[in-house]
Amino acid sequence: MAYGDAAIAEAARLIAAGRPVAVPTETVYGLAADAYDGAAVARVYQAKGRPSFNPLIVHVGDIAQASEIALFDDESRALAEAHWPGPLTLVLPLRPGARIAALVTAGLATIAVRAPAHPAMRDLLAAAGTPLAAPSANASGRISPTRAEHVLASLGGRIPLIVDAGPTGHGLESSIVALTGGRPRLLRPGPIDLGLVLSERGGDVEAPGQLARHYAPAKPLRLDAAEARDGEWLIGFGAVAGDATLSASGDLVEAAAGLFERLHEAERGPCPTIAVAPVPEVGLGAAINDRLRRAAA
Ligand code: TXA
Ligand code: MG
């Protein structure tokens, strides 16, 4: 654990090296990674031991930086102007061509963005010079950390640095509002009350599968495929080669980082069906398989 300018500089160096770093926001401590770096985001899941991939919130310095990755309209811009920096997350259409890692959005065409108010996170955003994807900095299934000691107890030994700036202010995760067409929908209640009622299709997505909309390829998907059958686009892993591969060397971080890209590619490809090689059910493999089972269902 560390604090001060030296800690922020070290955190920025680790972020640039693809290592997730714990840092306080005004809500809870987050585990931050470069949102453009899929392998770094995979390491966030690895450290949390999260058994499934949900889309993550991307933290930015201001509306201008958010506009590089998300599409604003008058309504969302007004909300951001009124409440940023602060504990309001907006789910917006992903800007076409934005280089955000597909693991951040879990393959969706929408993105959750917020400009946090906490000086430590703001300083890190400025020093890192990149949008930061950050879920709460707790091991999967544990409560969200509001002090550096909570992060240490939960993730100690699994992450290289915790920026310690004392207890967080709100102690409750940001409000999440979706502005992706139609009326604004409250997906998670939080510190900012916009007078919206919780959307029936929304709610916090802590448990796997709770997210109303999940990316799934439009083609049938067969799991545990050792080889391609007629008309199948095979996504390989390790020794199973294919039309593409999650990781030829059997590296689960690489596989997680590229999972949604490989599925999108297979969907766009020439074959009517998709097959995926077996992925071991260990570490990140459990999250990869959870996602594949959903895509195959
Ligand atoms: O206060 C907070 O928001 C904290 C701090 C660290 O900023 N972060 C946080 O992140 O709570 P996380 O990953 O625990 O929660 C992200 C929430 C999940 O419920 C997720 O499903 C939702 O945001 N979310 C992210 N992208 C989404 C999208 N494209 N559509 C719908 N929901 C989305
Ligand atoms: Mg959380």
C-alpha cells in the first residue's frame, strides 16, 4: 500500500505495463486497468477470481475523453454536465471504431462511462493518459472495499499496488443510468438520485447472467470441439488449431482478452456455425467457459 505523488507515478507505470492497480474512487476502491488493453483487463478478472465476464465501467477525466469512446446526445450530455465528476455512470452507445477492449464491454455495442471525483483516481487518469476500466477491488463474492485495508485483505498478494487514500466518501457504488434509446433507465441505484425507478430489466449485475442484454453470436455454437465439422468455423485453443485461436500457447489471459473478438469474427465469417475447442475449467478458464456456455445456450 502506498499514497502520494510517488504512488500515483508508480501506479501509472504499472498500468502502462498492463498490470491492474487498486485505487480509491469517491464510491469504493476500484481495480483499474487500461481499457484499451485486453490482456490487462483479463488480469483484472484473474485477480478478482470472477467466474463470469460482465461489462465494466470505464473511468475518464471528463466529457471530452468520454466522447472518444461513447456517443452522447443532448440528454446524456446534460446529465454528465450536471453530475460529473461524480458517482453517476452512464451507459451509452459505444463509439464505432473506438479501440476499447471487447472484454471491457463484454462484446456489447454499449459502454458504461463515468468521470470520478476522487483526486487519487483523477490524478491516476491524468498520469496514465488512458481511460481506465475498473470494477470494485474485491475478490469475487466479497463486499466492495471502502478502505485500502479491505482491498489488502481481499486481493493482497494478487495485485502489485494499492493506492491508499483512506476511506472512500460514499461507500456505495455509483448510480447507473442507461441512455441507449428510449427513456433513461436506472440499472443500479446509487448516490445520485435522478428520480428514476429501477428498471425491471436492469438491476445490479453481480450474479452471472443478470444483465438484461448479453452479447451472443447470431450463429449456433458448439462447445468442446476437438475438430471442425462441415460448415463450422473452429475457434481453437492450445493444441486444437482452428480457423482462429483463443491462444495457440494455451494462455488463459490471452484467451480471455480475445474471446469476444474471436466470437464477433466467427459471426462475420463465411461459415454458418461456430465451434470452440475445450478450455480448461481453471482460473480465467471458468469465466471463459461460463461465457461460452451462455453464447451456446
Ligand atoms: O462506483 C462504481 O461504479 C465502482 C467504482 C470503482 O467506480 N465501480 C463498479 O464497477 O461498481 P462494477 O464493475 O462492480 O460494476 C459495473 C456495473 C455492472 O453492474 C455492469 O453490469 C454494469 O456496470 N454495466 C457495465 N457496462 C454495461 C453496459 N454496457 N450495459 C449495462 N450495464 C453495464
Ligand atoms: Mg462490484
